[in-house]
Amino acid sequence: MELIDIGCNLAHDSFDADRTEVLERAREADVVQMVVTGASEDGSLAAMELARAHPGELFATCGVHPHHASDFTVETENLMQQLAIHDEVRAVGETGLDWFKEFSPRERQLEGFLWHLDLARRLDKPVVIHCRDAHEDTVRCVRQFPGVRGVMHCYTFGPDELAPYLEAGLYISFSGVVTYPKNDANRAAAAIVPEDRLLVETDCPFLAPQGHRGKRNEPALVRTVLERVAEVRGAGLEELARATSANAARLFGLSPLVDVPSPGGGSAR
């Protein structure tokens, strides 16, 4: 079984002391590839460096999270455009809208989101979209860029909000949120997303799945997410692992999957 974590913040400083061990645990859990999220200027640079250090295993995105939209400048645009053309960088983002915390004004978030959507479409690279309490505005922005490829990262809504994202051709990615006891609506959404649009992620070090809450999340735990999604879909774990990994490979251009060193030598496969 081969798993792909399509959203992990491995450049986060909480991994500085044991990043090598974190990657070893991921391999032991059959996580063969990971997309490292860039959510700021420094974070995007660090994500690309990690991808360069682990070719074929780690891949990067570049973008500015809506929390940091106030820091988005012409210089930021230039940097993101320079990063996005590199082969190690497989997607634009994380970008989007967050009306829950509003660490940046809505106007700046909207400007940044639209800029990322435009860049993704111009480069024909997928966009990684963050949406919290901003469903209608997110849909409105996405509809301005027909044909843009991408994923609703860490989807937290229920089935009622799915249609416009699926109609736009976007993939839907579930995280540890799907395991939380009170999130029946999110599980209902996970049960009905078409198999060829389904993805899984950790969003580590955040959103550790049930049973690990209060602790640092890490890519090895994407298996726990997949197990819960498989349960609500009535699907076999290996069957769903094949489907979600094929989807990730198709969206991010990760195929073919490659051998990576296992902790004891040899192959993790």
C-alpha cells in the first residue's frame, strides 16, 4: 500500500529537531510521497529546499496563506512567480480566504487569492485552496477562473457545500477533521465525493486526528485519516489508498511513484 500526504507543513519549526525521524516514520507507515505546503515567503523557500533535498519523495507548493495576505507585496509576487516555475514546486498556494480569524483584512485576502488563482491558471499548475467560513466568496472567486486546476485543501464543510467545487473540477482533500466525533457533516461529505476527486492529507503539525489530538501531527498519521474515510465510504483501505494516491499523482504530476530509502536500508516499498 502506498499513501500520499498532499498537504503537510514539514518546513514548520516544530519539525526542526526531528525531521529525519518524522520522515522515517512516514515511510514506515507506507507514506511514499508528500507535498510540503508553502504558506509564506520563507515557508515557500523552505518547502522547495526540502523538496530538493528529497527528490521524488517530497514536493513543494509556493504561496501566501490568507493569514499573511497583509504582507503580500510586489516583491512577494515576483518571488512566487520565480519559485512556481521550478520543477520541485508542483502547486500554487496555500491561498484562499479565512473569514473566521481575519488576521488580514478581507480586501487583502481577496486580492491575494485572485492573484494566486491567476498565476495557477497561467502556469497550468494546481492551486491549493484554504477556505474557512468563506464558502460563498471562495466559490465566487474560483468561478472567475474557469479551467483552473486544484484542490480544496483540508475540506471542513459538509455535503451541501460540495457541488460548486466539484463543478469547478476541483479535488476535495480530507484531513484529521474527518475523524472528530462532532463532525458528522464532514464525514457525510467524505462519503459522497467521487472517488476520482478524493484526496487525503494531514495538514501537520496541525489537526492531529482523533486519538492524537493535543499532540503534534505528522505525515505518518495520514493513514488514520484514510482509514476513517474508508470506513464512512464502506471501501477497502488498500482500494482507497490506490485511488487517492492515483488522484494525487495525477493532480500534482507525481507519477510514477518512486522507491525511497527505508530506515533500515533498501526500499520503503
